Amino acid sequence: MKPSKQRSTCALSSSLDILGDKWTLLILRDILFIGKSSYGEFSQSEEKMATNILADRLALLECQGIVTKTVAADKKSKFTYRLTEKGLDLAPLMVEFILWGHKHCENVVDTALLLELRQDQAGTIRKYQDLARAAALPSARL
Amino acid sequence: MKPSKQRSTCALSSSLDILGDKWTLLILRDILFIGKSSYGEFSQSEEKMATNILADRLALLECQGIVTKTVAADKKSKFTYRLTEKGLDLAPLMVEFILWGHKHCENVVDTALLLELRQDQAGTIRKYQDLARAAALPSARL
């Protein structure tokens, strides 16, 4: 998927130009809150993302500087995806999606993450950002 | 657009089932932050939403209980769209899109809203929610 043309100078619209679909934020959720980092792991998520959509969104996220793609430490034919600071800055946005979904969507399961967010939203966001930063350190890949 | 089938019990995924596209949140932005309320006003936004997409998303938002649709006070052939409490609960999410876009997207214009958000994010969200609630009161339509 090529990044769509910027439709206006509005910040909300410009964010949606990049993130406005049903799949992109699910990949970022998997990295930030579940600790996934590989194509194989993303493809096994409950939402069953089609492989062409997954490959397309990963390329877009890399092109936009939201994730980095590096050769995996354990296997040279595998790639590891990590969040950049630009990607980590999406944590508060993802959390608002989670809180709204918990409040207003049916058949949504209460998770440990939700309990953490209800107790300390800002602290929980920082915790997961720090965990993702630590996973991205070179020492974590040895 | 029919609401898509719920893909999982994840709150983020379930929110994206409803809101995951490039247009839906722009309509809600127009209502909440710009004070628009009619099809004609939405169709004039800078992003030039196609009329079939606009009609489709308005129907989805009404079906999901995110907006209400009532006959306009000034013209019986016109409809007025207002946010419900479920819709107003999307204000923090829209704000996070705005803040991320301002920080990370190019060619985005600084607005008075951004300055307000930087000074007092929670207070600014409450202010616009209150304004939207007041506009939805029957007295505001006389």
C-alpha cells in the first residue's frame, strides 16, 4: 500500500492518511502490548490478517518510520520488527481505542492490560513503551 | 457500509471494526471541533469526501449509536447530526490522532485547538464535549 496522498493540512486527517484502516494499528498493538516482532507471529493473531495485507502494512510502517526492520539475531532469513520513537508515540492513541472499545463494544474481553490502564493510564503507557524500547536495544537481540 | 463482523474479542480490534477507515473520524471531527451538523456542511470539508462515502458513514455512525439524526429545526427536508455520549467518548481518541499528526506528519497546520490542547489537554476535551452537548439540547435548536 502506497501512503495515500495527504488530503489536507489537518493533523487528524494526516494521521488517518497513514493509520486509517482496520489492520495497521493491530500490528502495532502486537508489537507494543504483546511483544511480537516477526511476520510469522503477526500472521497468527486472532484477527487472521491476510498475508498480502500484512506484508503491505509492514512495508508502509517501515516506509513511514514507525517500525524498523532488521535481520533477526537467531535466523538470517527472518526479520525483526521494532517500534521507533514515532511508533512508540502511538501508544496513547492505541490506549484510547482500547478504552473506548471496552466501554462501548460488545463481546470484548477484559484483559490484564485493561486493569492496569484503569489503575494508572499514564504509568501503564510508559511501562509498555519502556519494555518496547528495551526489546529494541542491541543487547536484547544477542 | 455495513458494520464489519467483529474479528476478535480484542477491544482495539473491535473499535477498529467500527472506526478503522480514513473518513469516519473526519465526520466526528467536524461535529466536535468545528460545530458542523449537516450533510451539506460535512460535504464541504477540505478532504472532499465523496457523497456516497459520506452517506454511508453517516448511516453507520447512526446505526452504531455514535451520532443521532433528527429533522433540522430550520428546514424539514434537512437533517441535523449530533454526537451521543458514545460519540463524545471518542474525543480523547481524536485528540491523540491530532497530537500525533502535529508531531509526526509534514505540512500540518498549527491550529488554535492545538494550542489549547498543549496548555490543558483534559480541560480542552471537556470544553468541546460540553459545547457539543449544549448544541444537542432541544433549546439550541429553536
